[in-house]
Amino acid sequence: MAKPKTIADFPQFLASAVSPGVRAADGYVRFEYQGKFDRSIPETASSWFYLLFGEREAVCVTLQLLDDNLLAILTCDEKDQPDLVGRHAAYFPSRWSPYQVWMVAEPLWKWERKIFEGLDAIAEDFESKDISIVDGREVRSWTKLQPVRRDDGLSRYYPTSDQAAPPNATTRIIPGGWDHEHCELCNSNIDAGNVGYCDPSGHGVCEACYARYVVPHDLAFVDEL
């Protein structure tokens, strides 16, 4: 069995200097970091990604320059200067949020095995100004679903069944309309009535990802999924 992949196994950036810009009206400052990566990264100029460092510290940076010697210039817009100079920070691609890395990597992250329950959903129809193609048909009319008794701002959008009819302007409750969750790692459905694992913040993973990645604290999902 392969050794679990850890944060230390990802490309590391060592910042040697920082140049702060002028503070903007909204309070943000553009910080420019000069430093070097210890290996190549699959990014090009103007692409963005995350650097993770310290204990649950992360910053979103934009690549400005990366030469053949792996010397790099990165920028970020923050109100306070990230404490990166003289520290190693791990590179993670933008498709993964820092919490997804931490929830797998940290042995003390709390998980509860549970049966996922469906929730009633609030439904609202609306017409978009743009046309989308879904399963080969033109879609302009959508139904927005939000779970009842949840304040995390999560919503889903589905094409209305009759695209020729005007959108239903009535806000309504659909019993059991929020009938699944998505695994934070593989994005598969965890249907109501099925078992998964949930942390105190409500992030859920399926049984397969829990066994494959969470139990051994293996960050291989970053490359495999």
C-alpha cells in the first residue's frame, strides 16, 4: 500500500521578499512576493492557486512570473500582510479549497457517521436573460431550490419542465425537495437515506472517500479526483 500523501509532498514555495502596494479605498493591499518553488507547478502566468502554511493558514495568490530556475513572483490582495517571508508554503490547485485539504490531512478533524436526511426545499422560478443548452435543449427558465432550515446560502438550479410556459412566480415549498448532498471530494450524490460522514460544519463525504482518503489522511485525492 502506498504511503499517504501529506501537505509536505506538494510543491513548496519559499518567499524571500515582499513588496506591499498602496492600500485601496476598500482596505485591500496588493502584496508582491518574490521567492522560489522547489519543483515545477502546472500553472501559467495570471493563473491563481492556494498556498497553505502554518496551522490552517492559507492565501490565494496569482502567478505573475515563473522562470526556468523556478524563481517566481506571486501577488495577493489582502487587508493584512500574509506571514510568508522565510516560510515554506505548499501549493494547491484552485479547484480544491483549503478546508478540503485540512479536513483530510488533520487527524483531529471530527467526523460523524450519519444517515443523510432529505429536507423540504424552497422553490422559485425565474427566467434568465441568456440561453443555456442542457441535454441538447435550449433552457431559459429555471427553478432555484434552497433547503429549508439551512442558512449556509446553498442553492441548486434545475431547468423547469415546461420551457414554453412562463415561470411560476409563486415561492413554494417542495416536501423532500432537497433530496441529496454531494461528497466534498468526489462530488458524487449522497442520497437521502444513505450513509455518509459529516463534520461539525456540515461538510459531508461519501463512505468510499472516507475510507480511501480521510481514514489514512491521504491527500492523493488532489491528483486522483
